Amino acid sequence: MEIAWQTPANPPERQDYIFRKGRRLVRPYYFEFISHVKNRWAGKTVVDFFAQEFKGRPYDYYVHPCGQYRKNTVVGILQAEHGLAPLFPVHRLDCLVSGLLILAQNATKADLFRQQIEGGMVQKQYIAKVVGTFPEKELLVDISIYYNPREGRSTVEEKSVPMSNLIGQAGDSCQDTPTKGKTASTKFTRIGSNWTHIIVLCEPVTGQTHQIRVHLQYSGHPIANDMLYLSEYVDNRSDVGMSADRAAGKSLIPETNNTYVDDCEETCSKNFSIDPMCTHCPNLAPTGYEEHEEGLWLHCIRYAGPGWKYECPYPGWAFLS
């Protein structure tokens, strides 16, 4: 398969995509990044630059860094298939989460939406299919969340207790235990149930990473197919759960001359095994969703702000028989 050379001036086009078994893949292509550089970067390879400038990761991490998608995105697909450009995302959905996604057609409108969201003027509603016996009355979970980017998951963080309140502790320190979590609050209301699952209306007051998912887990009612946060799978997430939030479809491969290869998972592995410009490709397989993975039973149904609202239909899994 021929690998096309592209630059930032090349917009996504319909022929850039391949469909196999109902999945959208991207034809492999080289992409040139052009950037201003600093004097201290002169003479360094791209890998050495990343490893030395961003020391929080080991050197091996920067062989094939995972970067932003350029084509297999909502914005890219809408541009390729419907000619809609430019588009400005107003908010985001976590990987594998379905439902309403608002995009503006100009930057000014997008900024207005974002300001309203950040100012707490927008009401957001999701639905989730969970396990456990959910209370009939409204449940409010108000507990901080800490997102660990290395593990790709969030955890709740109990409020710190002043050392002065602890009896029988050695020393005379009165400082609070330091915390890294961010304030998070979510309201939950049961709206349907059967013998196995419960449909819950989720209204996040704040917007932290994986907030609904981790708050449901904390309350004892994790999303029924959320391998990352189902209680019984938490200790085994390296085998099962982590794949549920793996970045989909592509990996970025650093090359010489500020060039990258953006490869698709199935097409690349079947059509070529060695990229002549990359000495690492034979040893690292492209990453993507596993075949058995499905969308989470978490769906955004409504965003409403001052004088506006957007809604979308319920998914099929939300109708319990």
C-alpha cells in the first residue's frame, strides 16, 4: 500500500479512510510537522529532544509517542464526508462514551459556550447502566477526584484530616495532609431498573476526567460494562480494564527531519511490517481498540445553558426489558 506524503495544508478527504468489519481505519501516511526551534535543540533527534525536555517519562516511552489524531476524529470525519469546516469543539467526551457532542462553526461562538460551561451556567445530563441496588432518592456524590495520567484512570480522594485533630500522633505538626485531587460533584437519580441492571440519570456539577465513572464506582454502582472501574476488576486492570480506555486507531512514530508516520492498526499490520524510515517499526505493533471492546454504557443526552439546549435520543441499551 502506498504511503501518502501530507502536510498541514492537506485536509482529510473521503478516500483517506478504509472500512473493515464496520470499523473506520485511516490509510497510512507520512506527515511533516514544521515548528520553531530553540538553539539548545540544534543537532538533536526528535526522540532525544522529547526525552530530554520531558523527563517525566523514560527514554523508551518516546520511541513511538501517542499524539493527537489528525483524521480519525469527529472534526476530521465531518470535514471529509460533509465538507463542514472549520469546526470548533465546545466540549469533549471520554473514549468509548457516546451521545451529544457540541461543535461551533466559529471561534467566537465556541468561546461563548466554553465560558458558560466553565462558569457553571450549563446543565449536563448523562445516562448510565449500572449494577447494584440503587437508592430511590437522589444520590449526591461530592468527593474530590485525582486523575493519574500514567495509569489512565481516576481515583477518589478523601478530604485531608488536620494533624492537630489526630490523637496520639508523635510530633507537633499541625499541617493538613497534602492533596492532589480536584473538587468534583455529581447528582444521580434512578430512572429505570430490572432484575440485573439500573438506568441512572447522571448530572455532573463539575467536569473532571472520568468523573461520572469513578463517582459511580465510589458509590458502589459502577457502570456495568466499565472494565476500568468495575470493583472486581480494579486490581486486574492491567489485564482487562486498561484496554477500555486505550487510544484508538493510530500511533505516531518519530522520524528524522521532524517527520512522523501516522499508521492505522489493521491496515498497516497486514500490508507492511517495516517502514524504511523508522528503525523501530518491526518491534512495535500499532495500537488500537481490541476486537471485543464496545462503547461504555454511558451516554450524554442533554446540554442546556442560558436560552439554549441540545438533546439527543437514548441508545438502545437504555431500554430495559
